[in-house]
Amino acid sequence: MLIRNTPSWQLTDKDVTPEHLYLNRRSIMAAGGALAATAFAGACSAQDSGEAAPHTANADGSLNYATTDYRITDGDLTPVEAVTGYNNFYEFGTGKDDPARYADAMTTDPWSVEVTGHAARTGTFAVEDLVDFSALEERIYRLRCVEAWSMVIPWIGVPLSSILNRFEPTSDARYVAFETYLNREEMRGVRFPVLDWPYREGLRLDEAMNPLAFMAVGLYGNVLPNQNGAPMRLVVPWKYGFKSIKSIVRISFVSEEPVTTWKQSAPREYGFYSNVNPERSHPRWSQASERIIGAGPFARRDTEMFNGYGEAVADLYAGMDLNENY
């Protein structure tokens, strides 16, 4: 007899979505997918020509995935037009609408990722070799940004651990580092020294192996739009959004804490851990509450410790001073 122990953060659609939305889930996803497809039309020639879209997507850009019980946030889904039109992706500009306006210039097919460092298997791999597209699942995660705004997004992808484990990291691998694609012709924002390009992020290896850490390849039923980090981006739901690095081209298993872009740029404001902690204010604004994108100009909610996922991740930081290790 198989007994399945369900983690406390696994909820059902009905736990987090109003009943009228739950009952019309399929029609909502279809409508959302159509909007998302419009947002990134022209991103790849295969899709434009009517041929099969890249990265094992269907011809219309949709993905096949399992709708699981991973529902780990409260509140309504953020409208897809807000998710695809209000972004931080400085490689295309610092304005919130710049990524949606300019990211279609980025080439995402073919796409390869270099894997280096303390692991039994290293080398350069196509995204199809990293992500098992036959085992995609949907998870609804809240993306909490340090500017005190948040979105609730139905991501499509696979657990990060399912990717990392296949490379068999050695005992010397204590951290995993990630790097974003860099192309000065395609990414107009990197022509300016806003940050030290390329964009880099990292996690402790035990953080990366946590069941909540997720590698996304789609949202709202469709492949990721370029502005949301196509073709693959990290989602770390208990941390601020800038830890969820987009358009990944390098994964490195390292023994020392890796350099991360925002900590390097402004160490007083952005630490390596970047866990959502409403008790530690950003030097220039409070983190005690957050604006809910897509719910009106005055919609706010109280910020939760670890973005509400404390039961699943708090043990990772037992004994640490979370004001010092911010």
C-alpha cells in the first residue's frame, strides 16, 4: 500500500482560487495562454512560421503539463497581461514595460546551458537535455519583489533538484551559481553600466535542493515569454524576486559563496540570502507590506516571513541571524 505524505504547502485549486475561477479553470488557462502568446509573438521563427515551437512546446506555444496539488499561496491569480507586461529585466531597460517592448529581440532557440564545477558530469547541454518536458507540472507561487510589490503566477516547470541531481554534485559543491544570457546586440539595456553584466545569482546547495525551488519554462499554460525569462528561469518563492534569475546560460557547482549581482552592486541593500523578511526594512523603504499588482492601485497585503513558506524552509536558516544574513 502506497502512503503519500503531502507537505503542508501543497494545497488544491479550491484552497487558493475563488470557486468561480476554479470551476472555469480550463477556459481561464486557454484565455491566458492566448494572451501570453500574443505578448511574445515573434520571439522565435519556428513559432512564427507555424512549425512546432521550440523546447518541445506545441505548435501554438502551449505546454503539456500535469496540474498537480502544488498550490501554495493565497489570493487570486495576477492577470496575465500584468505578469507579461510589468517586469524587472534590466538587460532590456530599467522601465517596468521595457522588457515587454524590447525582449522579443532575444534569440531563445536554440538554447544551451554550460554546467561547470564540482560535479561528476559537466559540459554544455541543450535546454531539452536539462528539463524533462514530459514531466512538467504547474505550481502557483507568489513572486515578491524588493520594491514591495507582488504577483501570483501559475508557473510551469520542474523542481530544480531534478535538474541538479543529474549532474551528481560532489561533496565540494556547497553552492550553485547561475548566470544570465548576455548579448549586447539583442539586449539594449546591457549597453549601459547599470549593473556589472552578465547578471549572476546563487544559492546554497541545500536551498537549491529544497522541494520549493523550481525551474520554470512556462506560465499560464504557455512557454515563457522572453520578458519573463525564456526559455528557463529560476523561481525561489521564499526569496525576493531578483534571486529568481532569468534566461540562464550557466550553472556552476562551487565551494565558496558566489558573487551575486545585486549584492555586488549595493551590498548595504541586497544580501546574498535575500529571504523575504518584513522585520528587516530595505534602507530606502519598508518591507512590512506589499502592493498587489493587477488588483488596483490601493490593494496591499502584509508581507509574510519567508513569503509565507516558513514551514518548508525555516529549518534551512536555524541559528542564523536573519538581520545580519539578509
